[in-house]
Amino acid sequence: MSNLIEQLEALKIYESAIHDKTINDAIKKILQLQAEKKALTDDIFKMNDKCVAIRRKLQAELDKLKEFARKVITTECWSLDSQDGGDLQELAEKLGLIVKYTATKDDIDDEFGSDFEIGDTIFKFSDMLKEPKK
């Protein structure tokens, strides 16, 4: 009978140890999941910040394009006064639609000639108006 009691007591200790291990494992898993949740939440906030920044940039570009389009339509279509190319170029430069750069050999058209030479300051479309990738 004492052997049976000893076995029962040993079983209780074993069950208690298993119970404690299960609780400890569960706590570890909960802490791990909380850390993963925090990391994912941080990632979401970072992505949101990037999205907000991109949206603001795109909105600013759209506003510049709208201003340019309205100026061209107003002066060229609805007004007796028209703009010359220089006026439109100045506005496009002011709005960041075109940028100055120094001409290189690649910019010179050997077949038809060019109005500029290597080293001259000329204009090109800004990143905002680059050709879309196909």
C-alpha cells in the first residue's frame, strides 16, 4: 500500500511539473506572439508613413501639372493674348516640369543638327515627366 501511495505522490509531482512546463511554454508563446504583433504593427506604421509621403508628392506633382495645363489653356485657347514658347518654358521650369542640364554628345543630332552645342545649358523633362516604363 505504501508503494501505491508513493507512486501516487510521484504522479502528482510529475503532473505538477508537466502543468508548470505547459504554462511556461504557453507564456513563452504568448510573449513571442506579442513581439511579432508589435513588429508587424511597427511595419504597418512605417508603410503608412511612406504611403502618406508618396501621396503628398503625387498630389504636389498633380497640382503643378494642373497649374501648367490651366495656364496653357487659358492663354492659348481662351485669351486674345497668347504665350510664346519662352513664357511656357519659364512656367514649366518654375513648376519643376523641366530642368536645366548641360548638353552632351548624346544630345546632338548628327543627321538634322541641333540648336545647341556640347556644354550648352539646355532643358530636359524632370523626373515627374519621364516616359512611363513599358
